[in-house]
Amino acid sequence: MSVLSILIKFISKLAVYPRPGFFLYNPPHYLINGEDMRKVLDIIEPGDIIARRYRFFLSSMMVPGYWSHVGIYIGDNKIVHAVGEGVIEEDILTFLRTDCIAVLRPKRLGEKRIKKAIDFAKEEAKKNTPYDYEFDFQNKRKYEFSCTELANKTFDNLFEEDFEQNYGKDTLTPDGICCSKKVKNILEIKKD
């Protein structure tokens, strides 16, 4: 192998980030690919909850359990979820750019209750309700949401039995929702 071919091979795996100014060799790419996304799009229904996980994000390492985030599918290829900027509506393909995915369907909810949940989620996105950085699930006066708080409130406190102690507080984790008896796991793609 020539020096030039070695250099070309090395450069092809080098990513340059001008701000803040660093290089990564062979940076990881999201593991969920187009085929996986098609599987999700083929089965997802309005009112489904999608859990996701990133392998190398610090936030994934800080959230207790395997799954690190959830969003609510509202139809028309849109997801509503709570992020640092507040509750937002986002294209499902953007949401699916991740490493692992689970599609969950709340059990025994009628069409009316699903519509009410979707309307609630849309309204929170429209208001851009702030993110709950304190993860204070018990404070009823404060109107802020983490991703799991939003899912719980969207479905009228469906996951009240799935709270657990984390960091000295009663919290609802993405794993708590994924393992809940109130949902059916429709699809799970784990690639790490």
C-alpha cells in the first residue's frame, strides 16, 4: 500500500469541526438507517410513543436505564417531544436519526382518548412549553415538562404506577415507560 493510499484512507475517515476546533477520527454515525426508518414508518400510528437512545451522547449516559428519550407521534410524519429548548414538533425522520429505537403503543385507549392526547401534545408544542430542568414531577404548579413528563401528561397520567426513585426523587424514566404494563412494544431496534 502506498503512502498516498494510506493518507487518502486516513483523510477519508477524518472529520473536522471548525468550531470549537477539533478533529475526530472515524466518528460514529447513527446506527438507525433508512431500512430501519421504513420499518418504523410502516407500523407507526398516531398516539404511539417512540423511545430512542444515542450511544455516545453524554445525556444518554446520565439518564438512568437503557433508553434516554421519548416522543409522541402525532401523525402526518410529526413527533412532539420535550428538549432543552422546550416542547417542539419535529419531523419523524429527524427524530429517528439515532442509534436505537422502540415503538410503543398505549394499550386500551380509544380513538377519542388518542385524539385528546394528540391535541394536548400539539398544543404544548405550539406554546413551546419550557423544559423541566429540575425534573420536578410532583410540583403541580410549575408548568414545564421533561420528555417523560410530557408523555405522562399527554396520556392523562397513564404512567403514574411506573415512577421510581432516581437521584433522590420520584421520577419517570424512558425505561419506566418502555417497561410499563400500559404499553405494548410494537418494534424495537437495538444496534449497540
